[in-house]
Amino acid sequence: MRFVVKVLVNAFALWLVTLLLSPHVWMESFAPGEVLQQVLTYVLVAFIFGIVNSIVGTAIRIVAFPIYILTLGLISFIVNGILLLLSAWLTNLLGFGLHIEGFWWGVLAAFLLGAISWLISLVLRPIIKDKPRDR
């Protein structure tokens, strides 16, 4: 349930990022013109980004742990940009998805995506709090 909510939050944040960085970061729907197809494209790209971030991102964070310490965590902006660019590349292989003009636009888009997702999650936190499970 939490993963689905995170994907939906990231899809909405991705939509806002494409609006803010419009000429440099844009989304190509798998069926242009229809609102439902565009929404499903954002959700699918957010899902792919979530999978890439959980698998590849975790591996990078484990391997690059000393670099994180040396840079006081600032390397995370670069890593998140690379992960977003990787997600854009994967979706482009499928014939639709996220398009990013360059590396620094990817880093900026990843920063904005993280900030917007954090703000939305902060607002939604009381609503999606984990309920205690019966044991």
C-alpha cells in the first residue's frame, strides 16, 4: 500500500516537475492526446523510477558510502540525477516516457522531484500513517 502511494505521489511530483522545467524536461505519452493515457504514462514512469531507485539506487548508495561521507551527502544530488536519467533512458527504450535534455537538467529535475515528493508526503503523512497490526 505504501509503495502505491509513493508511486502516485511521485507521479504527481513528476507532472509538476515537467510543468516547471517545460522546455528541457518533458513527457511523451504512449498515446498522445488523451488525458487518461498521459496520467497512466506519469504513473508508469514513476513506477519505473521507483524500481530503479530501489534496486540500482540502493546498490550505488552502498558502494559509494565513503564518497557520501567525504562530500557530506552532496553527492546524493548527482546520484539522484543519474537515477532519473537512467529511468528516462529505460522509458525511452519502451517508446514513450520522460525526456531530459542534459545531465544538469536531470540533476535539477531530480532535486525538484525529491523536494516536491517530500512536501506532498509531509502533507499526506497523517492520512497514510501505518495502522498497528494485530499480532
